[in-house]
Amino acid sequence: MATMTIRSTLMMILIPVGIQAQTGSRLVGYAFRSLNPDQLMVLSDSLEYTYTGERGGDLTTELKFDRSYQWSFDQFNVFALQSGHSRAYDSNDLVLTDSSLTLNVAPPVVTDYFRWTYDGQGRPATQVQFVGTDSTSFSSYSYTPSGKPAVNFRSQLSGGIWYDTTEDYTYNAMDSLTDKVVTSDFLSYAFHWVFSPEGWLVHYEELTPSGDLYTDRYYHTNGKLMAEHTTGSEFGPQNDSTFYGWNATFDTVLVTGYNLFFSATDPNYLFRYAYDVAGDQVEYVSYDLVGLDATPNYRQATTRTDDGQVLVDSSFTWDGTVFVHQTNENYAYDAEGHQLERIVSQYSGSDLVPIFGQFWTYNAAGQLTSAGNADMLNGTWVTSALSQWYYEDIALAVDNRAPSVSISAYPVPSTGEVTVTWGQGSAKLRNVRVYDAQGRLVLSRSDLPSTSTTLDLRGNAPGAYIVEVDDGAQVERTAIVLK
């Protein structure tokens, strides 16, 4: 069986005057192992990354590799080199081209190829995809002054015919998205949002060829959702209402749903949620309904750390009299908040017995080095799948002069709105950009006030993001987390 050799060499880099060298690490390899039918742990997939210069990457930022190579089993059950990627970058480390390669044939074949251009603020302006030597799609992007999408255009080749799609975005004075209109040779549709003066979503429309959908939402003066009503025909006739019955302290809510086509008095679902002082969910209960009679059937209770991380998830079922404890999921973290384990246990008689586990390890830099699944067999953990990541040390160029820009971003974690601040002594900032964990630009702003700005990242997936600001001379970055 072929194996992958992980190189670990310290690269020699010329450092300019006024810049100091700092040791960093970047991903150079990945391996996945699993149990085969003979219950032996075997290597079934692996990757190797190569670089030039100072370019690096880890699992929380874009993998800034030049080339990657993948080994796996072919149709003859032979572990061999199968495919790869090749990237080229400009002087600002923006990806110019990305090629997918098939390497298990002679000569190797470029299966598809992407090419990008960027505007003056480093945002994608165009993208072209090629399959073989033929272009198969073209995309262009434009932005509002605050850096949000304005018009996206895509032309795609299918069956010898080019089909076009245009997305137009409109925003209100608070820079919240109010309209998205998609005009396409395939089909066209539109979305419309209406917000209250407080910024709460009060009306939403989906206008599609298969039918329209309209939703109205109603709030308490403190911003808690009290009711919503949906009508339309997008998924068949709809006339649904949901009511949110909060207690006096607004930490517990009873959610009651009605399908008004069937009954305006008998609900068709009922749930209860409870939250802690930070607004994180700590309890969920579902009910069976017969007319107006509600019987509990399932409960989940959650214990959290002071910063909101889940410690224990416990599930219970109703036996007709009381809730009976069924399973526990226990979580553990290190001092930096990295998840170390998740243990699933279930009751056997009066004993809570571990049956399944997930485990993670990290290096000193906080980079993920392994992630595994294991089953408890005869009192022993038996690993069923294991992923491992390998890194090499590199010399990074770090400016040791006093930064002209000093920033902070809060809250961390955030539910979507992030405030970025910089000191009074900092230079005037020109741009602020936000990138997701894959290095994709999700927001760009250039209309910056003097000392702070609030970024609306609602609608983006939970996870880690990088906030980057510059004053035209230097760039500073900080990490944020959306939950």
C-alpha cells in the first residue's frame, strides 16, 4: 500500500529591515483512516499540500496552498494518487486561477479550471469556469458603497446553449436587504423583506413560478417575537399561524402552531423552550395534541458553561406519568474553548453507559490535529474513523513596528451584529472586510466613520470569521465567531 510522506522543513525567507521573524505553522497533509471489514484501521484517503514563499493556511482560514495531491483507492482497490489542485495567486495573495487535475491517467488531465479578477478593494469582480478548453460559465459581481452585493450575473453553458441569471439586490436606509430579484432563462423569482424602525423583520415575501408565500411577524416592545402568520401557495395552499406565549420574565416561551385550513381552535403542534440569562436555550419540550389536550412526549435539557458552550445535553421521554431519562451527551473543552470530546451515553437499567464518542486534539497553536469517532465495546473505546492533520513550521514575516491600526471586535461569539472599534490614535481606516472560514469575502465596507462601525452579519452561517481592516498602508486582522 502506498503511503504519504509528510515533509517538515523550515523555509528560508528574506525578511525586510524593521520586520521580525516569527514561527508559524501551516497544513501540509491530511489522512483519513477507517475500519475495514476485517476490523483493521487502514488508510483510505490522504492529501498533501505544497507551498511557495510565506503562503500558509490552517483549518480556520483559507488553505493558501499552491498545489494539493489526493490519494485514495481506485476501482481495483489499489491505493494510488488520484487527483489534485493547482492554484496561482497575485501579489496580494488573491487566487487568480484554480485548476482541478486528474492524476491517475497519463498524461494528467485538467478537468476544470477557474479564473478570477478583482476590483480595487480585493473583491471578486469576475469568475470564469472552463471544462477542458471550453468555458462553461461566466460570473460578474458588483457591490454597494457599503460592500454588499448589488448585482450578480451568471451565464452558464448547458446543452450547447448559454443561459443567463441576474440577481439584483436592494437595501433600505439601515442597509438591510429589502429586495432580491432573480431573473433567469431557467426561471425567475423574487424575495421582499420589510423591517420595522427598530430593524425587526415584520414582513417577508417569496414570489416564485410555483406559487407565492407571505409571512407577517409581530413583536413585543422588547423585540421578542409574539406571533407570525403565513399564507400562500408555494408549497400547496398555506394558512398557518404561530403564537409565542412568553412568561413574565421572557425566559420561557410556549410555541403553539395552527393550520387554519383544518382548524382555527385546535393547534397542530406545541413546543416549550426555556433560555438562560444569556439567551441560550437550556430546555426544550414537545407535546402530543388531541384537540386542546396536550401530553408531553419528549424533553431535552442543556447545561452550559458561563460562556454558553454546551456541557451536557440530556434527553427524556414521557412514560405517562413522569419524564424518564434516556441519554446524555457530555462535552469537554480545553482552556481555549476547543472541543475535546463528545460522549453519548444511554441508560441500561439504572446505569448510564457510554456507547459512542467523538474526540479531537490540537497542537500548541490551537490547530486541529485529529478528529475521531469511537464505539464502546466491552468497556473499551474502539476507534472506527480517524482524521489527522499534519503541519510544518515556517518563518512568518511580522511587522515589529508600532501598528498604525489597532482594532477590536465584539461580542464574541455574536448572533450576527458585530461592532468593530479602533482607537482615537489610529489612522483613518479605508476599508473593513470580513472573510469566512474558506477565505471567501462575505462583507466589505469603505464608508467608515472615525472610531467604530457595526457590521450586520446576520444570515451568515455559524462559525469562525476573520475581520480585516486597513488604513492604506497596513492591514490588521482579528477573529470573530458567529453562533
